[in-house]
Amino acid sequence: MAYKITEECINCGACEPECPNQAISAGDTIYVIDPEKCTECVGSHDESQCKAVCPVDACIPDSDRQESREDLQAKYKRLHG
Ligand code: SF4
């Protein structure tokens, strides 16, 4: 499932450069994750990089977006060729 950024976000920007899929960008009020690009870091890392660097634990799995590991791997392939 894609990750999302909660209202806890303090706009530090630490996550943005860490995402291997360029899924994170500055939104109107807080940083946002494009679910079409988030693979939970499947394909490139063992753990979600945004979650690993977020100082306030604002990056969490979005339970509304269930995807299998195979789906996530396929998404990674689509994004990176
Ligand atoms: Fe990017 Fe990984 Fe965070 Fe998804 S979990 S937004 S792929 S850093």
C-alpha cells in the first residue's frame, strides 16, 4: 500500500530527496505523496525511506490503498523501466 503523510508533518522536507521514486512533493500546507508513484520503497530499499527519516513519524501506510508486494514491484518496474 502506498504511504501517506499525516497532519503531523512539520514541513521539514527531509523525506523529499530520500524517495527513490520522486513521489514526494511540497503540497499547499504539508508534504504529500503521490500514491501512483509510491511503492513502499519495494524495488529499491528494505524499508520505507520517508518513514526512516521523518522526525515526527508523519509517514505512514495508507490503509485505503492496499497493494500486494507483486503490485508494488510491478509499479516500480513501470516507473523505472
Ligand atoms: Fe517514496 Fe518509499 Fe516513501 Fe513511498 S515509502 S513515498 S516510495 S520514500
